[in-house]
Amino acid sequence: MKNKTDQELVDTIVELSTAVSMYTPNERNGETGASFYRYSVDSIPYVIELCNRRAPSFIAKELQTRFNAACRTAQTRQIKGESGRSDTLSDDEKLERFKASISRLGTAKIKGIKTKREKAIVRAVQVAPTRITELSGLFADLADDDGPIQDEAFLKTTLVNHKLMTDGDDLSAWLKG
């Protein structure tokens, strides 16, 4: 790769990235669908090499933008019926979520986390029926597919922090009741 010219890198990126994807619109925002060419995973090392030759800080700035967007998502809450995200957490809660998002870097999302979040809502209502109003923020986070709870470890930590289960409990067993 280092021996390739800039034009050869461009040609390789294009060759590896010829798949067309369909953008799924967000109808609530009035968007319409569109097809577009995208970068393939295989082309990324070539993209990085080309960018490092031309503008070394470009990749770092792009990654910073992406990671900051993920941090904003993890530290805010989507409120049903509203567009955008709301700032409803304390600084301590934001720091906790920021730390959790860093600890998840480079790990794949665990399959089935959406189902486990849904089961956690049902189980929380069973365990603490008199605390439903108090737990409304937790329920919103559990229902938010783009929210902060994206793996089992953070799900368990969140449930323990809300005093719905103890640290020694097994998450799977707790979810089953």
C-alpha cells in the first residue's frame, strides 16, 4: 500500500467500494430514501493511507466528530414525540455514561440486547411497581435503540444503580424472574 501512488490508492478505494446502498429515510423528519455508493470495510486502510498523505489530521478530526456524536447520544435522552435529544442528566450521570462508552470502544454490540432491554422494562415493573414514575427515565433509556444501554454489562450496571437488582445477581436469571 505504501508503494502505491495517490491515484492508485483512489482507484483501489473505488474498486473496493462499488456497492450501492439504500438510505432508509426518517419519515418523521420529512426525508426521502436515496441510493448511494459507500466505502467498504476493505477500502478503509487505503482511505486512511490516502488521507495521511494528504492531510494527516483529517482522519483524527473525522473520528473525533463520530465519537463526539456517539458521546452526545449516550449522554442525552430521546423523548417520545420530540425531535432531537434532551439534556436531562446530571453531570455525574453524564460522566458515568461517558466512561461506559469508552469501555465499549472496539467491541461489537452483543446480539439480543434490544430484547434484554425490553425484558428489563417488564421485569422492572414487576419488581418495583410503586416506582414506575421514578423509573420513567430508565424506561426511556431502555426503549431507546440508540441510547446509552448497548451491552449487557451496562444494562446490569444501570439496573443495579437503580436498585432493581443487586450486583451479585445474574442478569439472565433476573430477566427471567
